[in-house]
Amino acid sequence: MKKNRPLITVFAVTALGFAACDKANEEEPSRAPPEGTYTVGPRVESVCRGFEGRYFVSIQETNVASAEDGTIKLVDENGEVRVFASGMKEPRGLDFTGTELVVTDLDRIWAVDKDGNKRVVADSTRFPVTVSNLNDLSVEPGGKTLLVTETGPSSQMRPAGSTNTLLPVNSAEAQAMPQTARVFRVNVADGTVTTVLDASTDNRIFNGVFASKSGKILIADYFGGDLTEIANNQQRTFAVPRGVDGIGEDKSGNLYLGVFEEGRVYRTDSNGGNPTVVVDGLGFRGVADIFVDADNGLLLTPNLGAGTLIVQKLP
């Protein structure tokens, strides 16, 4: 049984901010918009640096998958926003392989080329178990494979009638939740899927996943408030706030954790210690899948509730 762990204590609060994709194309110079807040669209989830150093966001639009009104939008260096690819259900985790954008869409993963044309990388038939809630995504070094989270039973993680409170970790209701959260590795070229982290009683709801340039993997247990690190064939877990949606890392190895439940972004050391709040005041649903553009010293935060993207310098 998972034990209750203390949340990170806030030591300092600095400038407001926003975010969400893990690796930018290092060969392309950044063409980021000026610092500020940009209206990008309803239920924005993720952001990454892609083609020609420009920034792209995933927009879920209405909460009706059958509408297939989800899009990927381009935010150019002048802050202008336009649709780049369309016809998706609920596009969420977004990243760049170096040649294609890749994005989760409930039960499938799309790849999108430089002209906005999309292809299916892997649909539900390619996974070893049933998937219906694919969420975050991170391209691994080299751009040939990606990591993706199957969130699990997120509709059961709150008390009856509540929309913004998580069940106690050790409650009977929490213990009764189905064990369906997993992490997969997907080959971008042929759609082959393997399991990286299987379902267990210690991982009820997966969300954020991050593949660092060094090969380290970080996986957020959204419900339990844990961050699992896999590196050099070793695995360890340390406590973080509940509700981590996005994960990033700067050039000094500091971690950035976007917490959806709190509307905050924390900066911590590589072990999750010495936390500092670097984005605050956005409220529940205010921080989705953040993106740390370490090469250009930028933090980008998508505000799902407001439909905006905040661009700011790393603190």
C-alpha cells in the first residue's frame, strides 16, 4: 500500500509563467514569440519547439471526442497563432522528433510532417493492452522512439460530486481503482509498442513523462504524488506534489514540475529537493504540460483553463 508522503514545501515565489513538450530541435535557432501571454485556443495541453525553431501547441477544443475538432497550432515569432494540423479527437502530449511532430490522441499517436499532413504512428490495436486515455508523450534521444503514458482511471480519482479534489491516497475508494496506468515505448517508424512500466498498486494515475538528453526517464504518478526515475537500469522514486502534469529540466539538471491541481510550476534539484515556486496564481487547471526550452532559457506554460500560453525566461 502506498503511504502518504508530504508535499513539497514552497520556499519562494517569483514571476508568473506557463507550457509542454520535452525536446526542441537543437539544430534550429529558437523563433519564440516575445515574453507574454498568448490566446491559443480552448483546452490547450502541450507545447514544443519544432520545425524551423518555431513553437507548436496541442488544442483539445471541445470535450467531445467524436467532434474530432482537436488541432495543433503554430505560434510564430510575432505571437501570431494559426492552425497547423486538424482532425484530431483530444490531442495532448506533443513533441518533436527532428523531422515530425508527434502527439497523443486518446487511443492513438499521430505524426505530423512539415506541411501539416498527419499519419498514424500507432493505434489501439498496436498496444499490448487496452488503451483509451493516452496522455503525455516524450521523444527519446535520437528521435526514433517515444515514451507515452496511459493515464488510467482518471474519472475515478475524485470524490463523488467533486471536480477539483483528489481522493485520499490510502482511501478505500483509491485502493479500489483499476490498475490500468502504464508507460509504453513506441517506435516512431513502424509503430512497435513495448511496455516500460507496468500497472501496479503503487501507480494509479500516470500523467507527465520526460526523456532527458542523458537517457534518464522521469514519470509522474499524478494521483499518488511520486516521481519515478529510471536511469542506468536503476529505478528510484521520490515525493513531489500530487497533480504533476508536465516535467522539464534545465541545463543545470534542475527539474521543473507543472502541477495541474495547484496552478503552479516548481523548480527543484535533480532529487526533487530544494523546491521553489516559479509560476503561481494560475489556479486549478491553470498549468498543463509545461515545456522547458533549456537551450534558449525559456519556460512555456499552457493554461488549459484560460486557453492561453505564457512565455517567460527561466528563473
